[in-house]
Amino acid sequence: MRYYPVCLDLKRKNCLVVGGGKVALRKIKRLLDGGANIKLVAKEVIPELKSIISDKKITYLGAEYKTDYLKDVFLVIGATNDEILNARLSKEANAANILCNIVDQPEKCNFIVPSVVTRGDLTIAISTAGKSPAMAKKLREELEKQFGEDYALFLKLLGKLRSYLKKVVPHQKEREAILNKLVNSNLLVYIKEKNMEAVKKEIKKLVPKISDLDKLLNFKLKEKSQNNV
């Protein structure tokens, strides 16, 4: 069986995490990045998770899992070493048509979480369908070296240029042609070199009647400086 890759919008979605260790912490951080409303059940909670609870970023429900905690939940993650509890979570979540992931036990999941490289709005996901998390980790580490923070800046710039082109170039095929030229241009090279004059020249060469270019690039330079802090 092949999994269907998908990106979920978790903003304001209720998510339940069961487990209070380092794995649960990693999952919770990713869920927080996605804007989820998180509830936690755990017998023991590591200090960093206690800090997140104290900051009221997540809600701690207590030490013992209860079936009622699944009410109005969109997604549940089981990050415990308790096989009986994991099996119960999987069974009850599936019965309620709730997305369920039991860490390192794909047979108990109705979805799995890929290894991810994130650079701003760029997300690269690697999955081995649960066959080899070690291989997924190795590939992620290689991609982290290949794709630096410059790609986040490049993507944001492309996004702004795409929005501009939608306003000034009515024909889709013409817009696509310009965007393809931008992607395959030397813009990324110039961004890596922090050569904004070259970036300006490249954009002016490829984009018709570009306006407010200095304002757009000043924003990019400011963001670059922040990323280097």
C-alpha cells in the first residue's frame, strides 16, 4: 500500500497528544508551528514541556487518558511506551474517524508523519512508509545541508513576484513563462552572495514594468539580516 501525501491545515484544530517525553515534545512543537490547539495527557512531563504548559501554549488534561478526551478532536498522536494504551488510542480514534498517529507503530496509524526539512514556506518531506526512520533521518540531514536559509528568501521573493504578475500580466501562460524564467535564473545565486544590485537587474530583465522593487528588496535585506542573528 502506498500512502497519499498531503499537507494539513491545523489552524485552530483541536489536537490531542498522549505522552510527555522528548518525542511528544517534538510532535507538539510541530503542531504549534501549524497553529493547532493542543491538549496533552501524560503521566510524566519533561521540563521543557512543563514550560510550554506554564506559558499556556497547550492545555494539560492530566495523567490518565480518557475516551471523552477525543470529543471534538481532529487529530491524535500517541507518544508513549505503553502498548496497551497505544492500542486503545488507535482503536478508539479510528472508531471515531479521527486522524491517529502512534509513534513508530505504523500498523496502528491511519496516517504517518514524514521527516521534514523546513526553510520558511518551503517544506520538503521524506517518507519511507515507516520502513526505515533511520534512512529518512539520513536523507533529511543531507537535504538540510543542500537547502540553506537562502531558499526561504528566494521563495518569499518568488511569491511576491507571482502576486505582482497576477495583477499586471492577465494571461496565465505568459505569467507561467516569466515565473519559470525567474526560478531558473541566477536570482538564487545572487541572494546567496547578498548581491542585491544583481538581484534587481535580474528581476528588471525578466519582469515587465516592475514597480516598488526597492521596497520589496529592502524587506528581503532586512529579513536576511534577522536570519543571520
